[in-house]
Amino acid sequence: MPRNQKWTMVTGGAGFIGSHLAEYLALQGRRLRIVDDLSTGCRGNIEHLLGPDCELHPLRIGDALAAEPELFDDVDEVYHLAATVGVKCVVQDPVTAIGNNVGQTDAVLAAAARSGVRVLLTSSSEVYGRAAAKPLGEDDELHYGPTTSPRWSYALGKAINEHQALAWRARCGLEVVIVRLFNTIGPRQSGRYGMVVPRFVQWALRGEPLVVHGDGRQRRAFCDVRDVVRACMALMAEPACHGRVFNVGSDRSVSIAELARLVIDLAGSQSPIELLPHERVYGPGFEDPRDRVPDLGRIREAIGFAPAWHLEKTLSQLIEQEAVVG
């Protein structure tokens, strides 16, 4: 297959989702310019890709652009995934999270606008905040808690990112598509930043209690990372999707308590389930939305998207992989 002479930039490309995206893009013959400060990403995730057609720039994107003004040379598309991730990181250090998620995104969008490069911006289901619609649609009103609760700073930052992207489109016609990701799971995801599935898998295999925050009745929809990156690439490739916002995820929901029981059953574990109040984990005043499930009507109509990996299949694979590593 002839190599495409243009480059695709992936910010956060050594992270969980970014590394899977990089693999898929490489299979399509894309040359990759990965920008990742490796604060939560890992060089090992992309080591097998590095070479003449895959570069790693181990810096924050804003710093990389300042140090290497030519970074956008011969780039025709950017997947912007770099962000501070995980509720735990945001609550513990909102200053860094806000700076990363707002400032770095501004640098990417401004550079892309100057260079005429198309962009896929990864946002989050967190932007819905307290919104109570079932399921959540892209045009639903957003509802947040008070600014005195750092829990909402991530959601507000991601909402600002969306406004930034659409403002650049209005100003100069930037080709940008925005995706709101819902609870992506899969290989390489770390539990260090509060992600529930890898923690449940590890605890179940060790026979330790699966600690469920809150009462366990909050419902989430989990989507395999391979379905997510496939959707992102299809949305980027379709010009009619530019300038629009899309939910990306699964619309099958489970409660967190049901998820814990499912992991225990699939792992053949005897682990008990323990409930831990949110305030014991994140401090007083923490809020966790009861239901967060996407309406996928828009993305189905746009690219015919439907998740191919069902939850049990992904969990079984993760349990098998963790059992080998552990």
C-alpha cells in the first residue's frame, strides 16, 4: 500500500485511547506525529509503532508548538486527545487540569486554524453535568453544580473546549468535529486515575473486595475503545460531520453494582462487594450523576455507527489479559 505523504498528529497518542487510535491510523498507512508529555501516557503503548513513519514528541502540545514551530508542517489532520483525565486527578489538582484541558486545546485549535488542518476534538460525557435526560442528546441543556465544587471544573473545561472549537469554525471555517466520549474501556486502560473497570478486574482476580463508590445504583454505558476509535476515524473522514457534536459510546447501560457482579462472575471470583460513600473518596459535597447514557441517533444517522464489542466480550478479554500479566 503506498504511504500517504501527509502526517496525522495525535495529541495524547501514547495514552489509553490515543495509542489504540495510533495503531488503527498506522494500519491505514498514515504517517503519525504523536505528541504526549507521558504524564499519564506510556511510551510502551506505542513503542512498536515508532520509526520513520511514526514520531514521538514527548512534550505538552503547547510546549511542543513553541519549541518546534514546524510541528504542523505537512500535517493535514489532528486528533486532539491530550487532557488531564479521571475524576480523581481533577478533584485533587483542578489548577493543573484546567490549565491542561483549556490552555492546551486553545494552542491546538489556533495552530490548526492557521495551518488549515482539520481537527477531531475529544470532549466528554462529563459536559452533561447534572443533566437528567434519559438518554442524553447532543442538544440537551447542560446543568452544573456550584464553582465551589471542583468536581465540575472538568465538565466546564470540556464545555469551553467545545465552544473554542466552534468559535474557530465560525471565525475561519476550521474543519472540526467534536466527540463526547462515554466511559471508554479496553486494553491498556489504567485504574490509577479512578477508572472503574480495570480496578474491578484486578480486585476480582486477587479475590479482594470490589469497592463501589456510592450506593452502586448509578448507571453508566461502557464502550470498547476499538469501537470508539473506529467511530472517531469515520467522523473525521466525513465532511458532513464537521462543525457538529456527536455522542460516541454504547447505549446499553448497567449499574455499577451490576458491573461489579458481572466482573466477579466472569472472573470466577469469590470477591465480595463493598460500598464506600463518595465523600470518603472525594471529600464532602461530591456529586455523582445517577444516569449517564448517550442518545446515539445522530451518530447512527451520520456514519451508521453501532458498537461491535459487547460488554461481556470486552470484560472477558480484560480478565484474561490481566490474569496473564498478574
